[in-house]
Amino acid sequence: MSSGQQARAQAAAIKPSGQSSEAPEEFRPPADRLLALFDGRRLSPGQRRIAQYLIDHLTEAAFLSITELAERVGVSQPSVTRFAASLGFSGYPALRDVLQPIALSAVAGAPDTREQIRRNELQAAVDAEIENLENVRRLLADTNQVLDIGRELAASVPLTVLGLRISVSLAEYFAYAARRIHPDVRLVTRGGSVAYDALLQSKAAGGTWVLAFAMPRHAKETLAAVRAARSTGLRVVLITDPTLGPLVDEADVTLKAGTGSRLVFDSYAAPGMLSAALLQSMADADPERTQARLEDYEHVADQHGFFL
């Protein structure tokens, strides 16, 4: 687990019908006991591969040596050690001591199959995203905040949208939609001097705000870009996950939306919903401009046959 990152969504794995959530540990189904080891842990992609292998091959994997497990998963032995440490164990042997009774209970006749374990895991991932969306819903209860931010972003000409590495897709979505209602949207998806040059040009052209996306794991170059934006005189709205750190300290406004982290790769339902709400607030800030630009776009799209 990287420094400064906190526990993710709180939704627990779905229990089989009729299973009490208060059941003693030894009476819980093996799938639930296994998934509980990973709950509340932010794992790197390599660590998630190890976790997925344990889920798919529990009865065999629990009795493998660290060398054998590393070879089966295709990772290094130190990666397995770091994985065990990220779950709170002193090392892989301590983790294996916990896995083996779970595996034996599965062999002894527990009803969980690999398909049932996976189904529970996928349902738990959806549950976690629902909780993330509920948190965004609570954030948007204060409509004045999002409307104020929307007015600021709408008035910034040009408006710079920044997203690096894993955050590129969110930035591209926002910029693509914002260009329908805003006259000058500039997308920055590369860090270093490229980002700095783009930010300088945006400020020189009259821009006042940058909308930055920063999803975990947070890249150092994102922090550098946000600091560069501030150094040029631009203000920053940051959309990020609910963790504390230097990125939050550098932003003028921070909007938090949790990422779904139960599967091999993160999912971004909540940041996507928050982005859509900001786009709506930008549209509401200048309805006449919005209507005119949308009509122009539809006219050009129809004229050139962009869509089926």
C-alpha cells in the first residue's frame, strides 16, 4: 500500500442467503472469510493478481510455498511478501497460516464454488460503487457549491482540463463534453515541460482555472503539474479520491469521489457522476451560450453525417 493512501469503500462481500453477518469467524463461508482479508485494503495491480489467484485457486494456493505462488502468479517473491504485509501480516508464512484453515473448510464441504466466490466478489464491487455514488449524492446536497464551481469554470476562457496516467480517461471525457458548451477547452494529458508550457499558454490567453483529475495511485507528475498551475496564477479545482495528501493541500477547491478498487482495475462510477454534475453546472451558468453551441454542434453533426 502506497504511503498516505487510506481504506477504500466500506461495503462488505455479499453473504449467502440466510447467513447472519454476526456469525463467528469459523462458521462464516470460506468465500466470505477469504474476501474479508482483502476488504479495506488498497492493493496495487500486481497485488490484485495475487489476490485473484488465491480466490480462484484457494484449496491449492493455500499450501504453496512463496516460490511456487510467485511462479504461478507471475510475480517476484518480494511482491508476494509485500502483498502479505499489505494485508497486515508479518510475512507470507503468517498469511499462509490463515489461508490453510479456510482452504480446509472449503474442501470439507462448504458450499462455495469458485463461481460463487467470484459472484460474491463482483457483487461486492458493485456494492462498493453504490456506496461511492451515495457519497457523491451527499456531496451534491449543497447545490450552491457545485453551481459556484460551474460558474467559475464556465467563465475561464480558456479552461484547462488536466489528467495524467490513469486519470487521462476522466479528463478526456470531461474535455470532450465541455467543448460542446465552452468556447475554448484545452486538454493536458502529459506531464513535465509539456504540461507546464500548456499551463503558461492558458494563463497568457486569459484562463483563470484548471480542472485536474487525480485518481490513485497518485502520480508525482500530477502534483508537479498542479503546483505549476498555481505558480502561473491559475486556480485549481481537483477531483480526487477521499485520501489526504499534498495534492489536496495544493488545490483551491477539492471535490472527492471514491474509486471502486475491489477488482483487478479500478472503476470510476463516482468520479464520472461528479464530472457530469460539474458539466451540468457549467451549462446552467450560461444557458444562452450553452443552447447556441449545442444547436451549432447538432447542425454541423447532421450536415456532415457524424452519427448513424
